[in-house]
Amino acid sequence: MGRGGRRADLGPLAVGEAHTRDRTVPLIYVQRLGSSDFRRAAVNVTGATVGGGDDPGGSGKDALVVQFPDGLHISNTSRVSARYDGIALAGQKIALIGYAWDGGSNDANMNVDAILSTGGGANDTARTATISTNGGPYATRVVGTNWANGRDTLDLRYWRTAGGLYTVPSDLAWASFTDIAVVAMRFDATGSERTTGYADTVLASEVVADLIGRLLTDDGATATIAATTHAIDQLAYRTLGSSPRCWRSLLALESRYVAGMGAPTPAGTGSVGAAPSSPVRMRRRRRLRLPGQRRPESNMVTVRWRDSARRNRFVFRSSVVPELVAAGLNRQASIDLGSDVGSSADAIRAGDQFLAEHQYALNGGRLRVARPILDMETGRMVMPWEIRPGLSSGAASCPSTRSTRPTSASRSSHQRVPGVGRRSLELDSYATPPRGCCPLIRRMPNPSCRPGGPVSLSLPEPR
């Protein structure tokens, strides 16, 4: 109530979720590189080539190939190298590299190296070998052990170390690199840089911790993150990425979990002022299904992804859906992972998660709350207008209701609160990040909403 008896409705944006969109930056976690990710750099011999295509070593894989062509005259320190600087352009640093290599000849005076530098300047040799037709198996090198913290650029180099003037014979002076992987350095949830513990894959829980520490540093101390197990081998936003965009990718791979940030908690009933944000959480999803709302079940799915050579690839997955089996039908959906999350393993994971979510029909409805109700997170009674949008009802304020269609993985399904009116909550089960950016209008309770009033559940008719 303001001066002169004027009433003001406060309609703040759901700050907790909006905060996740404050920064949009390139984000690279792990990337499988193809020849198109590299460019010619630090080459001191005219005629030396950097290219790609089928591995001349016969592996059948896409390869980066650096070569001194037939008849070219080279001498000591002659070199041809290919440079990857995507992590540097994203403003990040390299934590790990991995690759396999092969060679076209045996020559004790020719080496194949991996050079880690800071923008092409100060550098360390992370891996080196004498060229041979036996090649070298896939192996990784890590920050702190093989190069100094701060390196952000990778050069794969083929060069002459000794032996003087030499004329290349028979187009055999080449080196090829396959299965090239790079991992960028990450932060923990408190905003501290991680300098150890890297592998050539990343977990969704590690990405969430990095997002909190890198982009949401105000909430790191109170973050609660459930450990995940699926190893993601491709997750790179080379143009622009943000927390919500990354969370959408993670939830495609880990649909048993929900990631989000709560709205601010009021300092007190009827008060106006700054209040701390609720903790950021990634937790296992609690499920609740209600009879009524449906979505089509699917027993097959096509997953499109792009490999390191930018070629479209497809994975086909299937499952058993009792209702479709009984009807004698097949229903096939599609998922497009684009190039942000792109590998065969991740495509299989996303397809299987999608089918698990679409094995049974969705159910939903509308819950009307007209009295104080218990908040399971804070343990206190809250008014209907205090229920925050975008949270799981099991964790917010809505009583559990047993599903009529429980899945085999969980005997209850999921219920979300995407929007809040005065006393009306829309419930659904879609596995999407909380819709916390919708306007949240906070109103004092209506006089007709007295303690002890009814809680009614209205459900739509099945379609």
C-alpha cells in the first residue's frame, strides 16, 4: 500500500532463473576435432601442405594430414604444422589433448610433435615422437604435467630436426593425426579453476558446476549438484552458449535430473527488499503423473548429429511401448543434436533417454490452491501466492498424487509448476528447464482465500 492509499502490485522477473541468462559466451568443454578445425600456421617451407580426408595410414578415419610433397627440398628446422585456436578464441584454456598419429616413412631426423602455446607465443612441447610407419596410439596429455597452465593454442607439427639438406622422395614425408580431442579448463561451483582431474570426456554434473562457477558465481557456495555418470565426449558451443542452452543439452542426455535456479526467497511476509537467491541445484527428478493430459508415445526415434568432419550422421533407437504394441502401431520421433552435442555415444544416450520419457503418455492438470500449504523444502506453511514458478511440485508446495501410469524406473511421475496465478497452478511433466523467466506477479491473498479453505484439483478430459 503506497501513499494516498494507492495499491501497488510488485511484478519482479523470476530473478533466480533470469540470472542464468545474464551472460552469453562461447563455451567449449570437450571437442572432437576434424581437419576443418585446423588452419595452416607456423609453416616455413613453401609448398608444404595442411589438409584432411581419409587417413593415408589406412585407419579409415577422417584425418588431419601435414606433408612435405615429393621433390621438395627441406633442411634442418623445416616444418609444417596445423593450428587449432578455437579454445583461445573462446577465451578459455586447454586442459587436455588426445590424438593418435601415423607416418609415411621411417626417418630418425623427422619428428611429429604437439605444441601447446599461449596464442602462438610462449610454448611447451606436450608430446613428441620420431616419425615412423608404426605410428603412435591414442594417448592424452594434461595441463600441469605436460605444459604450463595458461596455454590455449594447439599446434600439431611435422618437422626436420637434423640431417641437413634433404629432398623428399615418393610423397612419403607426411604425418596424419586422428581421434583428436581437446578439453577446456573448467571451474568448480565456487568459481575456483580446476587444474587437475581431467579426462577426455566430461560429466553433466561437472558442466553444471562450471556454469555456476563461471557464469553464476554468486550462488556457488550454496549449490547442490548430484553426481552423474554418463561420459559426454562432445560438448562445444563455438559460437555463443549460455546456461539455459547448455542445460537443454545436458537434460537431453540426463533426463532423470532437473537443473535450474530458484527464484529469490522473500525476506519476510509483506516485506519488500533484497533477498538471497535460492541455491542452484541439479538433482534427480521426482516424478508425479496425473490422469488427463497426454502426449504421443514413441517406440522409435531417429537422432541426427554431426561428426568432426561436419557430416550428418544418424542413430536409430527403439523400445517397447505397451500401448503401441497392443494397437499394432509404430510411432517414430526425431531428435536433432546439431553440432553442439555430437558423437555416436551421445546420440545413443539422447535417443534412449527420449524413448524412456515417451514410453508412457503424459498426464497433467490444474491444481487450485485456496489455503496455506506445506512447502517441503523450507518446512513452513506458505500462502498460494508464495509458490514459486518452475519448480518441481514435490519440492515446492504441492501434495503428491499417485500416478495412474507409473514407469518401470519410477513409481511416480513428475509435476512442474510453470506459471502461477493467485491460486491456480498449471501442472505438466515436460522435461524442460524451469520456466522461471515468466513474470511472477506477487499478490496479497484474496479475502475469500481463508485458512482452511479447499484445495481443488481440476483435470482435463483425456484426448
